[in-house]
Amino acid sequence: MQIIVIGCGKVGSSLARELVNSGNDVVIIENDTRLLKNADDIDCMKINGVPIDKDILKSAGIEQAEAVCAVTQDDNMNIMTSQVAKEIFGVNKVITRIFNPRSKVLFEEFGLDTVCSTTLTVGAIIRSLEDEISEEAHRVFGTDIVYSETEIEKKYVGIQVNDYSLQTGKHIAGLIRDGKLVITLPGMRIEKDDKAVFMTKL
């Protein structure tokens, strides 16, 4: 996949590195030459320039790009770059990093897929405090969903899944039983060694 990464801070450089290691064709655009040094070890094209400049974007191959990831530390820069990529160049997949959770609705009104590091961090800490592990995030029907796994206390063995949800206040999407995911159905009961898979909206 041909992907343009906007921003070469810790997130941008780490993202680009992972994408290249996965076999993608990556181009990094960064306005700060000092930050570009974060990508010295990455085998990809690096461009020093303002990412909302159309000529800079063209030189990065945006007209052929399959995806753009705007991950600078500036929400305004991310949304402007994302809009240019989506509205002017017609890039199908545009993912935008945001810091201010209040900006999420605004960004999504522009049809942009967003990742809010603040929300993700807070959610991850809360799930960790509640002993939830092995979390995975997915976008389902336009909504960011996090699935996390946790051990089930022995006192709940034998009760119905619905009752467990009522007592814990958490929605169970499924159970890990014998190492495999089992989708919960009405009347299903928790068995010994089952693990709960919670579904949480970000």
C-alpha cells in the first residue's frame, strides 16, 4: 500500500517504521528538519516541507496514495492536511490524530477517521486498573470500539451472562472458552475458566 505519513515525531516515525517493515511504500512529510532525524533509519522517502502545500503533497505522490495518516502534534495542521488530502486529492483513506477529545466530533463531521491519543490513554489506564488485558481497538460502523479481556471471578461461575453484565455494569461481547472466542447468546452461562470479553465505545 502507498501511504503518506504527515509528521515525523515519535508517533509519525514509529508508524512509518512499522508500515515499512510490513512492506508498505511510505513517504514522510515533516516541516521540522530536526524531527526528520527520527526517520534516519527508515528506508523510505522523506520530504521536508509544509504538509498543506499542494506541490509538496504532489511530490510525495498523493495523487497515487491509498492512504494518508496525519499525526503531527498540531490538531489544526492535522485537520487541514486531512481535508486537503480528502477533498482536493480524493484520497480514500485519511486517518487523523487529535489531542483534544472535544475536537473529535468536528473532525468526524468532515468525514475523517480520527484517533484521539488522550481518549485512548485514559481508556487504557482505566481498563488496566480494572484488570482488563489484551485490548484491541476496531472501528465498527463509524464508531471506535475497544475489546478487552479479563478473568472472571469464581463467584460468577454458573450464572447467566446477562446477570453478570447487570452485576458488573459491563457489556460482554463474548467469552474466551478453551482458547477460542464464543459469542454470547441469551441464556448462556459462565463456565469455569471462562474469560470475559468486554466491548467499550471510545
